[in-house]
Amino acid sequence: MEINRVESNGFEELWVNMGPQHPASHGVFRMQIKVDGEVIKEVIPHIGYLHRGVEKLGEFLTPVQFLPVLDRNDYLSSVSNEFPFALAIEKLANINVPERAEYLRVIAAELMRISSHLVFFGTFCLDMGGALGGGSTIFLYAFREREKILDIFEKWTGSRMHLNLITFGGVRYDIYPGFDKDLKDFLKDFENKIKEYEDMIENNPVFLARTKKVGILPKEIAMEYGCSGPVLRGSGVKFDLRKAKPYSVYNKFEFEIPSFPDGDVYSRYKVRILEMKESIKILRQAIEGIPSGPINSLMPVKVKTSIKLKEGEVYEAVESPRGENGVYIVSDGRFGLYRVKLRTPTFYNLSVIPYLLKGALIADVVAILGSLDPVFGDVDR
Amino acid sequence: MVKALYITLKNLFRKPVTVMYPDKKREIPNRMRSPLFALTKDEDGVIKCIACKLCENICPSNVIKVIPSKEKNEKGRPYPEEYELNLSACLACEYCVQVCPNDAIVMIRIFGWATKNKEDLILRKEKLLENYEKYKDLISECTGEFLRKMQTPRR
Amino acid sequence: MKELIEELKSKFKIEEKDNFLIFEKEKIKEIFKFLKEKGFNFLSFITAIHYKDYFEAVYCLRNININEIIFLKTKINENEEIESLCEIYKGANWMEREIYDLFGIKFKNHPDLRRILLPEDYEGHPLRKDFRIDTPYKNWR
Amino acid sequence: MNALINSLIYGIVILLIVFTIVAYLTWIERKFAGRMQSRIGPYYVGRPHGWLQPLADVLKLILKEEITPKNVDKLIYNIAPFVVLIASLLLFAVLPFSEKIIISNSSIGVLIFLAISSLIIIGGFMAGWASNSKYPLISAIRGGAQIVSYEIPLLFSIIVPCIIAGSLNPIEIVKAQKIWFILYPVIGQISFLIFLISGLAEENRTPFDIPEAESELVAGFTVEYSSMKFAMFYAGEYAHLLALSGLGTILFLGGWKGAFLPGSLWFAIKSIILFLILLWIRWSYLRVRIDQLLKFSWKFLFPISVLNILLAGLIVILK
């Protein structure tokens, strides 16, 4: 009887292909992994399966038209894509924003941050625990709460994820009557639920053993790779654009920047959990202090060429749930843009993957990849 | 370690949050943006659209095509000879609704509208008018008038 | 911060033009080594802009300790190469690959200069101004 | 001759019952997990509780197209699911459902149970090897490593009740339990816990579902299987789990003993409660990593189970 042999390059090492369709690849991400037993020797990541040419599209569309397209970039936190673009255009065209609109922007951004971190939390545990196990339980608990946020968004803007809320000079939708109550009820409920999440996994030695001292990313390396957001803060750098360069009305709110020095999977996870708590704080302050007044300083958009830009170059960045989400615009004084560069955070966060995975085990791949929280609409643009 | 077991046990006796969809339906909010459109008619049953092409101008994905008529209708307004909206690339950004000066194009609050035929995704004028008759009660709160009023800075 | 810019100007012949420091591309390595020593060790992004007959490469660095951001620019002519920054900033790897992919600017001494977002057998560089967006992808199946 | 006919009849009846129970165990699990996760679980097939869901599942699996990859090792590939299913079902042969109802009353019943139960992973290993694919191969190797390390604590935890009862015959063990063995001071609880943990590991269930880890290895050794062959793995897994809960009931929970109700019913109730506890654990914990699993087994479970046996021996001698 002839016995077939699984082909490999050598006797010891095996090239395993993870992705683009893999349960833990968070989208379409392919890694070629050379394993020796369970230990990973080499990683070749492949991205670009979701490349849509958004930057090129930005050169063809006018800024007004480009806003809803940007929503689709980081589809888990659409507001944080519109936000820097609106800031940049407002800077170029000298538009000021009424205070009520700023508050609404912050509320939307922070709600989006919670919902995005809930997706992270759910999928991260799903990767760690499997679809047929405790992971899926936590996943569904996280999505149960996220659903409430999406319901609030749906009542507010009509859309659940791609809000198209922010426009130049303000926001497009005013809050509906009863928004305060909905939000406060949600926050009250959510505070208890966060405790439940923490109890669910943080006392569990299995979880701690799998996340502590795994995928260690030192501070210096993280900065060289341009990692930002929770990945950088998980490595012990207290850098948050909301504090470092307060845009919008963030300087009016009191909140902390959580950061952990270890740089492992656990600290990246913990930073996000604490960030959700900080977001609750910000939301509480914002909903109390929301002023009345107009939501837009410009007349509503009529034609696509309604914004005339000065000639110039602008870079504006906001702290999205995944890190520094920046927009670099070159305008030549026409109605369109000459060049748009989207500094999407996960592209840079993901580029450390070859560094982090070397020497890890196969089971760590999912934990490490999950802790970077990539969104492939954001990576590939 | 035991806490996790306790929490799952606690959840075992909580009420499930699932809405069993075809049996029970979720309440659809007033402002819902679902990518299905209608062209409205005024009280005399005449199409409100005046074929001003503003929606065609602003659409980010160029899915709207309007061909204005040469002559005017009985109300003395121009009207669209043809109106075509291709849903297959629609972003549901609600710009077309927002710019419409006559509240002619509106979104319909409908969940789970689907079709097996790709041709059905191209909404022509007849189909859009038919949608208006069919879903009269489901028209979104956000009409052009409403949106512009909401956004206009009060001076 | 001002002293640093003065020092840069005197040392490397850098010009300042509305928030951008414009340098000569031959000196790229010395400049970035110097900046890294000065604490600008957070490489925020690298990008490029295509003008009609030349490119501009834009580098953005952050110094997290003093919370400052710095933009540097250089001019690259068509068919010219620029030194890679991979030795100084490891993260430059993917950023430069992206620029190579979308603009076709080649980086000298880059360890792994392949396309990153587009398929390996793609022809053309989409973010160039002379790229036609209706160019078909030949190996499309 | 009479005994042979007897066991044949019992065998067929029990097989049918087991198949039905296994089918409905999937329903119980899905409903239970659903409620635990704030969901409803099966609903539409056999409204409003999804009573007919297992039937629909079986029908679907039978009617599905069977795909055999081109380069598999045909013989082993085809045998593997049968090995798993048959071995899992064979386990019921030595389980006494009540004092009288047993297919094969052997004096070394517990030992036979263990021997057959370790056959199951060989089925998994065959599947992984013969699939000629990388994920199944890694999965099979992991499965092998796991079973080698967990067989020993499982065996040692099972030996303790046997030592106390002084027999390897399941019926004798049950008879010897004046009080349920789990209530036996110290050694009872310790060996039950070890049994539970290593039973979960043997069964490849979360938190020890390393060979099947779907977020890492997609679906482990069943990647290349489809249709009825996949269903065999599935049924085998559930039958194995049920048999394990049955064994746990016999060894630790007093088997068929109980007031008012007939013995076999008590046995079924206890087994299903044990099964639900296993499910509860499964749906509450995250997965461990392979090296941590092996370390846990060799550095923690193994010494404790050895000590436990010594303790049990001492107790027996002192009595």
C-alpha cells in the first residue's frame, strides 16, 4: 500500500497557508507561515485583497461626495473616518463648526469607539475560545450590547454603521427627542455589562496564560513601525491624540488615557476595555453639557461643488478606535482634491505582524492578530 | 474561574434578546435609510420631480440618471422623461434626498427588501412611482425639506 | 523645536516652506538618523505625490515625548531612486512598498521591494496622474 | 446461547436508543448554549422549540454531496469515520443501564471501556493523516499528543473508585457504592474533578478542543470530510461524550441507584445532568494552548492523580 506524504519543503518544516479565508483572519488576510512543529519560523503576510483604490477615488470625487465613501474604509467606526477628513477640509476652507455640532461629533465618535471595541472584544474571544465554546458566548454577549448602540445610531441617523453623519461645518442629523434617555439607559446598563465581561475572562487562568507574555511588542519597535492607538498604549506609551492634540471639544472633558507597560496581548486587550470605560465617562459629560443651537454653520449642501478649497496641504488626524487616523490632503485650488492620503491606523499596526509572530506558536497567531484588531477595509483601502 | 460559570448560569435564566425575524419584526425607526426609493406625487397625482438633476449631480457613485422632458406637464412644471436609479451601487448616503428641492425623491423605510433578479435593482421611473403607491405609509421621516431644515443654521 | 529646525537648516541645507521641511534626497539617511537621535522615533507615515514630471515624497515624524510633529519633503524626478529608510525605521518597510506599488518609486537597499496592495502581476501604478482608471487588469479571471 | 441472544437484543435496542439520544443531545446542547448566550437556539424546524431540528440536520447531512479530495489516501480516509463511530458506540457495550440491562457483562468492563475509548483518537489520527492536507495533519499530531498525556490522569482517576470497590466490573462498582463515590471524603472529589477535566480533554471539548481548534486549524481533522462521513465524526463525538457521562455516573454518581423511579431512568437522568455540566463548562471557557495543556497534564494532574491513588490504597489497607 502506498502511503501519501504531505508535501513540505523539508522534513522538519511545513509551510502553512493561513487565509485569505480563515476563521481567524478577521477579513481577508493571508499569511504564509513556516512552522517547525508548532513553532513559527517565518511569516510572509499578504494584504490587499480588499483594495478598492479609495485614494484614487478621492481624486475624482469632490470632498462632499467623498465623505460617504470614506465611511466604508474602517467600517467598524465610520465616524472616525469622516472626522479627520472633515477637520482637514474645514481647515483648508476656513469653516468653523458650531459647538453643538462638535458635541454631537464627539458623542458619535465615542459611541463608535465603544461599539468598535466591543467588536474587538467579541472577535478576540471568539478567536481564543473557538466558535464552539466559551468564545462564542462572550462574542454574543459583546454583540448584544453593540446592538443597542447600533439601534441608537439607527434612530439618530437612519443608518446603523455607515452613518455619513459628519459634514463640513457640522453634522447632518440632529439628535431625536428622547436621545438623552436612550443613551443614559444604555450607559447605565453597559457599565454593569463591562464588569460582567471582565469577570468572565480575567479571573480565568486559561485566559491569562494565553495572553500574558505573549506577542511582546517593545515600545521602541512599536514607535518605529508607526503603531498607534491601543497597540502603542499597550506598549507603555501614553499617547492619545485626544489629549496630545485635542481636536474638536475634547479638551472640555475629563478622562484618562489607559496604558500598560508590558506590551503583550493582555495589555493591548486591557487598554481597550479601560478605554470603553473612559468613553462612558466622556459620553456622560458630553450628554450633560450639550448646548443648543444650530448643528451646521454652512447652508445645507446643494451641489457637489459647494465647497471651494484654498490651495495648500493639510494633515489632520484623530484618535480612532484603532489609532491615529489621519488624512493628508493636497489641494490645487479646484473643487476636487489633488491627492488624498489616508493614514489608516491598522495598516501600520498590522505591519508588525512578521516581528511579533516570529517564534510564537500557532495558537498564538490568532491571539496576536486579534489583539492588533485589524479591519481590512482599513488596511487595504 | 468559577465566576465565568456563574455568569453563564445567570445568563441562562435571562430573557433571550433575539428577535425571531420573520415571525416577529423589529420596530423600524422613523429615519431609517434603506436603499429603496420612491418618487412622490402631489395631491393631484402628478409627479413632483421637476427634473432639476441636482440628485444626479451630487450622487457619489453616479447611479442616478435623469432625462428631463422637453415640454411641461399639466401643472406647468418640467418633469423627468426618464429617471433611473441603480441600487446595485447605491451607498444610501441620503444626499439625493437632501438636495431635492421638491421632496420628490424619498427613501422608504423597509427592512429586508431583496430581489433575485439583478434587473430589479435598476429602479426606473415607473417602478419608483409604483413604490410610492405601494409604500405610502413607509416613507422616511427624512425628506429633503426636513433634512435641510434640520441643517440650516438659524440666523 | 525652533532650535532643532535651525540646526537642521544649518547642518543639512534644509529649507522651510509652510510647515514642510524640504531636503535633498541624497542626504536622507543622515537627516533621519539625526532626527531619530533627537527623539523623533515615531514614523507616522510616508507618502508621495505625483506632479506632472516629478514626485514629492512626504515623511511625517512624531516625537511623542515633547508632543511635536514634523513633516519633511523631498523631490524625486521620474525614474530616480531614493534611499530606503528600512535600516533606521523598521516600519518603513511596508510604507515604502506601498509607495512603490502605487507610484512606482523605487527604493534603494530595500530588503523586500514587492507590490503590497495590488497583485504581483499588475501593470501600472494607479496613483500616478497618467494612470487611466479604466485600465483593465490583464490576468483577471 | 441465551446470553448471546439477550445481548444481541439489548445491543440493537440500546444502539437505536443511543442514536436517538445522540441526535437529541445536539438539540439539547444547541438549546442550552443558545439560552446561555441570550439566544433562543433552534426555533423554526418544529416551531416553536425546534423539536425537529435534529431530524432536519440528519436529513441534510445525508442528502449533502459527498466530496472526496483527489489526493487523499482513499482506504484510510474512508475507514477513519467508521473507526470513530464504531468505537464510540462500542463503549455502550460495557455500560450497565440498570442492574440487569447490560450488553456484555464483563469482569473487566472499565478496562475495556478505557481501551476502546483510546481507539477513538486513532480514528482521528487516521483521518488527519489520510486527508493529505496540512491543517488536518497538525490537528492529528496535536490530538495524539493530547490523548497520550490525558489518558493517564483519566485512567488514574478511574482506578480510584475501582480500588475502593475492589472490582473492575461496572455492576460491582455500582453495587459497592453505599454512598455515591463523589461524596467519599477528599479522594472522591479529587478523582471526580480529574475525571471531568481529563474527560473533557479526551473528548476534545472546549477548553481542550485543541485538535479541532476552529480558529486556528479551521476544523482540525474533519477539514476534508463532508456529508455522511462528517456526520459520523459528529455522531461519534456525541456518543463518546454520552458514554463518558455514563461512565462518570457509574463510577461517581451511584449508577442506577435512586428512589421511586426505575433504575435505567435514574441512570439516564444522572448521565444527562453530567452531560449538561460538561456543556456548561464548554460554553463558559476559552481554549488553552497545546503546550500549556501538556504542562498542566504532566506537571499538575499526573502527580495529583498518583497521590490520589496512594491515598485510596492507604484507605483500603487501613480498613
